[in-house]
Amino acid sequence: MSEITISIKPNISGLAQAFMNANIRGFLVNEVNRLAARVERFGKQLTPVDTGRLRASIATRLVTMNAEVGTRVEYARPHEKDYPFLRPALTDNEAEIKRILHKGLADAMNEDFKGFTKIF
């Protein structure tokens, strides 16, 4: 019986260059910002209103690829406990957030690595 050997020797420098050129980080930063704004918008819609101060105080804070949606109003925590508005804004959108990130990441990778097969 004869032996068959297949060797795959990727062009490592070409592969490294493809990853350096990829705009996946840029995509993620943009999508996290956009999705956080979505959660903020839904949170404001769910916020109980008396004077409007609590609703107006809800904001998004962006730090690199993380986003925090919240408020510094002192009575926000008890309101969230009794009349949830921020947590449902996230959980009600969780599946859609995952779908958008998954699809967008796949699209970004397809675009960034469309010449990937030429590296090998």
C-alpha cells in the first residue's frame, strides 16, 4: 500500500497581513455603539414618568468595545426594582443583538478575508 502525504504550508506573512488589514475591530466598535443606543432608546420608552427627570438622565457610556446604559439619578435603583425599565430593555433585545452581531461579524469577515484563499 502506498502512502500519500499532503503538506499545507500557509504563507504566514500573508496571513498575518490579512488579519492586520481586517476591520473587524472597527465593525465591533460601531455595532456596540449602535446596539447600546437601541437599548437606551427602549429603556427610555419603558421608564415610568413623573417629572421626566429619570427618563432624561438615561445615557450610554462608551468605553472601547464596551457600552454601559444607565443613569445616576439617585432613585433609579428602587424604580428599577419596582418598575423594571433598563433590564427589560436589554433582555427583550438580547436575541436581536446577538443576531445583528453574528451576521455583521460574518459579513465583516467575509469582506475582510475575501482574498484569503490566495494566501495559501
